[in-house]
Amino acid sequence: MAFPVEIQDCIFQELETQELPPLLRVNSHFNAIGTRILYRIIPDLPMARCIACLRVLCATPASAVLVRKLSIDWSAHRIVGNLFRLLRDTLTHLTSLQHLSIELSPQDNHYSLAWILHGCRSRLRTLGTSIRCDPQLAEVLESQPDLVELCLRGFQTKQPFMLSAQAMPRLKMFRAVHAGPAVISSVVRGRPIEGVSLSMFIEDAFLPLDALLLSSRPIKRLTIMSLDNTPPNVLLPEIANRLPELEALHVVVLMAIFDRGTLEDSGPTLRKFSDLRYLTFMAAGSASIEDEGEIARTWGKACPTLRTIILPKGKVWFERDGKWTCCG
């Protein structure tokens, strides 16, 4: 008895990518299902295979229309103009594309390359790119009303990065790696963003946190990569004063060392959070597992809504029967 096409589709999805080509040669029925699965998600590929794939997509519209997700990682290569044009031309054929990621090399990221995305005619739901944040990239974002998740990994320039109030009206998640307060403000302002990941640089002070107040909804999830030496008993109050409705907070401090006393002293600042459930604080330090247990108990007492705490040792602390304990 033959399975319905929907069941066969589910079975094919469980196969590894390298297992699909032989099935394409079984018969026309298997070929149709296998082709649909094979082209639905195109992951990062070695350069030679990536170029061949882009050429096939340009030459066969029937295959191009099947693509829902495309990931390009050229971060280890300097790219020539012809290859950029091939990628742009390919994007014009991917009319059903919903998820796009483009990672370029640090050298190429210094140039204005948003013109590559001008060929994208599909309505994306997620976009991640290391293309620099300039007016040309802002123009691309203006043309994507269905975006719900945006990741800008590119450098910020001195050129204005302005977005209209009508741009990206559905945006809920925003990640910024190198972008400063100006870009963050432009993206967040007036949009229903609830989840943010950003980097904090010493020259920006707390301006990136101020920019988050421009969201039309309370920020619920925040991840911070801190590149200065601000202690937690200073950083946490600044966050709590601006974003008291956070449910999840993850902080990674790269340029500071904290001991048990410093972290325990940060406990009272957590009282300002009304619904904080998940807290991660990673930094270099000398605290032992026993020290982290005391820190977790102090923080849990200050903020009763906390469910899990992750500290520099990487252990997940949680409350059970009135006591804070960890796995392992």
C-alpha cells in the first residue's frame, strides 16, 4: 500500500542531504519529492559547491522556487565582483525564500555591498548579514515588511542609518554585533521588539540600553556581550532600571574578573526585576562551585521569580524543595 505524499515527504526529510541524490534516480515520483526536500534548505557549502549551486538555481527556475532557506558563508574568502553578481542574480530567482543569511569576510565587509540584496524579491521572515550598516542596507530593510528576526553583524559607518516608521512592522527579535546606539535606535524605534542581543562597548556607556526603551513593547529577553569592565553591581541596576519586565537576561563579560563578594553584592539589584526567570552571568573569576551555590542562593532570595541561574562555572542552578542546587 503506497503512503500518501505527505507521509513520504516526512520520511524524506529525515534523510541526510547526501542520501537524497540516489533517490532522485528511482523514478519521477521520488524525484519530485526528493528535489523538493533537497532544495528547501541550502546550508553553508564549500566554495566550489556553493558556486555550482548558485549557477543551477539561476538556470533552473523550477528548482529556485523550492528554496525556503539559504545560508552563505564566505567569511574566509575575498570575493570577486562576478561572484557577488551571481549571488544577486540568484536571489532574483528565489521567489519563495523566507530565511537568508550572508556572512562575508572582514575585508569585504568594509565595502558597501547591500546592492547584492536588491535582487531579493521574496518577503523574508529572517535576515542575518555581516554587510555593513549603511543607507543602502537600510533601503533593503525598508522593502521587507514581513521580517520578524533581524541580525546585523556588520560594521557601523558614519553614514546615517535611517528607517521609516513603516519599515519592518512585525520585527520581534533583533541581534546586533558591531552596531552602536545609532543603528540600534533606528531598528528598535516604534517596532514590537521583545528579544534583543547586543554588544556594549566602553565608549558607548549605557546608550545601547537607552535605545531599547524605544520599542513599542516591553523587552522580555536580553543578551549582552560586554566589552568593558563595568562590575555587575553597576551593570545590573542599569538594566533593571530600564527593563524591569525582563523574563530572561544573559550577560557575558569579556574584560573583567569578579570574585564571590562582587557577585553576591549584586544580589539586591535583582529586586527591581518583576518577572525575571532565567539569568546567566558569565565572566572570568575565582569563585568555586561552593561559592556559586551561595551566589545562587543570594540571588534567588533577592529575586524570587528566578527559575534558573547559570554562573561562570557553567552549572545550571535551580530551586528544589526550597534549596538551590545544580546538575552534575
